[in-house]
Amino acid sequence: MPRMSAARIHVSSPAIAFTMICFRVIALISSCQPPPHVVGDISTACHTVTPADRQCRSFLLTGGGPMSSGATPTLSWTAAQRWRLRVLRRDGRAFVRGIARTVAWALAARPQVPGLAVLEGEPIARKGVPSAYRLRVHNPDSATRSVRLAVRGWSEDDGALDFDLSCDLQLAPGASVERWVRSTWAHDGALLATAPADAATVWACEEDLDHAHARWVVEAELAEGDATRDRLRIGGMLLR
């Protein structure tokens, strides 16, 4: 699916798994409370607790199911800690695996391929008034790359393309190239090397926004050979 913004946020699955495991281990450790303090003989102390209270306490301490009615608080706490240790050993192995996967992902070499660095424009456009949209293509590789930039725009009221433009670019190593799209959203458009001088910022009052005609959409796609390297999409409000 195309992205809806030019800003990029890369979140890795290993990083998410690692964070979830950390929260689970912290919650498990924090839940290990010390055993209840019992003064005197345990059997005497147990007689001061009602069976319902003892069953509820056993359930909370074990985390699994209620202990037998004859279990003392000390035995319930010991059984609970044994259960927690088993869970901690299992989660500890997953914790270590998560660290290893995260470190391997962070140190792995990234493919150096061209990409779309910027696609931006004013959020409000008006039919018949020139609007401009800026694109920037970047080549992070140490070799020159040949790419094809395609830009399409349409309004969501009818879905018909207002413009469908493309050009070929030669990107030097580590270089960026900017292109501009000019359109009045009246089924016209031009791909320019510099910013159009007649593009204007559209101001709208609240009444204009309440009676918006439709939404405009601009989508840019970068291809190298038969492979699609990147795609960005932005949108805004189109007034009559």
C-alpha cells in the first residue's frame, strides 16, 4: 500500500518483539512480592483467616488457579515463585533471542537503492488556481543510478486523472534531484525542474471548508528497470 506522508518511520518487527518481552519481564519481576509475615505457629495463624480469604490469597499468589484448602500462605507463596521461575526461564530465552535478533538487524547492511525523500504541497487547492508540489529523489549508493519518476494526480470526486507525468533521471552517487509539478486541477499538469513562479497559496474561510468540492491526491512512484523502488502519496482539500 502507498504511504500517506512524506515522513518516514521505520519500525522493525524485532524491535517491537524486544520491547514487548522487556515489558513482560519487568511486570513478572515486579509481581514477585515477599511472603506474608506469620508470627508464631503457622497452623495457629491460619485459623485466623477464613477459608474464603485463604482461597482468594492462594489464587492471587499462584497466578494460576486456587490452591487446595489445606495449603498454608507460605506454601502458596513458594509454589507461586516456582511457577514464576518457570515462566521467567521461558521468557528469558525469548528475551535473549530478541536481543540477538535486534542486534543482528541493527548491524545488517542496508541495500543502497534510490528513494523518494520528499513529496509535499499546500494542503488546500482550488480548481483553476495553479498549485505546486515538490519532489526530491535521493541516491545513497556510491554508483550512478538511472531511475524513472512517475507522478499522478486526481480528485476523489470522479477518480479521473488530472495529470500523469513521468521523466528519466540520472542520479550521481550521493546526489539528490528535485522536480516540481504544476497543476490547476483542471485536467492539466507539467513536470518542471524549478518551482513554478505563478503557484499561489490558497486561503479559505470556514464556509469554504464546509463546502469543499473533493479531496486531491498526488502519488509519486520511483522505478529502476522493472523494480519499483519507492512510492509516496499525499492528499488535501480541493475547493471549487
